Amino acid sequence: MDNKQHLLIAANYRLYAQKDGRRETIEQTAPERPYVFITGFQMALDGFEDRVSVLAAGDKFSFSLPPAEAFGDYDPEGVHILPREAFNVKGHFDRENVFEGAVIAVQNPQGQEFHAQVTKVDATNVTIDTNHPLAGRVLTFEGDIVENRPATQGEIDQLIKQLMSTDDNEDNGGCGHCCHHEDGATSHHCCHHEDGGSEHHCCHHEGEAGHCCHHEGNGHHCCHHHDGDGHQ
């Protein structure tokens, strides 16, 4: 961390995204539960953080972020078709966790974990999309600032402890971060940074189960794991 002052910001907002020429509501905070974050920890999209950091309590805001400042352009190569057998558990297809619309944790050959949405399940294959659900879309935030003040050292220490705990959970195959989950000084909403200490995806897992997808040559190998005990 640098020596730049960290701010604790609380904001109520409504998030819209453009789709097919229409403005679609993605999420909004409840007045009694604003989005709270501390700057400088990549908890929020840089464009969101930069724009609200200069505002004072009571100020209203309305701004849009292009894909380059949000979740990037949509990449067709992020769509992968995998055999159903790759999602078998004890010889049976894991239909409890793998279904159209589910978001599962996957892993690339370098061991980096990210999330993918299951977009199609048929008799032979499962199609997953590793693009963020809001990739390629312009995001518009409208809201107001509830609080903007320097974060205390205690709040910063608590956040660091929470982020370290989350990293441990993700190493053990846990989901880690889900949308609309609030705990203490941090909350996890869709304006979160992709690569920072917290993510914006919701895992669809039962317990600590997860899926890993590895690209091997021209094919794909997926395996199922439980509680960090290894791959089955």
C-alpha cells in the first residue's frame, strides 16, 4: 500500500446497463444498507472510485463508465464447449451445480481462478462463458454520497484481515465473494474490481464444492473438487 490517504465511502446508488438500446436496471442499494468501501484497495472499479472520492456527504452523482473502464469488451473466445463427462461426480453428471444460468468457479492452466456462467447444457456438452456478465456494456451509476471521510487505522486493519481471510477461503475452493454480501466495513456489489482484493461474481456452490477447467492442447479437462481435498 502507498501512503495515500484511504477514504471510507458510503454511497447509495442504482446501476444501469445499456442492452439493445434499452437501459436495464442491474442492482440498487437499500437506503438503510449503502455500499461501503475503503479506497485504495481495488475494492471498486477505478472509474467508480475516482468519481465518488471527490464528492462530499449529501452530493448526488450520475455518470457512465464505458466497457474499457468497467468489465471490458465482450470476447467471443471466452465461450467454451466442454463434454458433459467433464462435470461428472462419482460417475453422474453434477446437475445440482451445473445448469443453465449457474456460475461456477473455473481455473486456467496457470492456476488462476475465475468464474464462468453456464449458458447451455445439452445431451453431450456444457457451454460456459468466461466473460463477465456485464462485459461490453456501458454502466451508468446514479446515487448520492452518505459518508466520505478518512478511514481509521482500525477500519483499515479490519479490512486487510478480511481480505486475507477471503484469500484463504478461495485457496480452499470456496466462493469467497458474492454479490450483495455485506460484512463489517466491506460489501460486495457489482461495481467491484475484477482483479482486486474482492470480486464481483456469485459462485453457485453447495458447501465448498467447485469445478476446475484446464485447457490441455486443443481440449479441455474439468474436474470436481471438495473442501480442498484434491481433484476427483
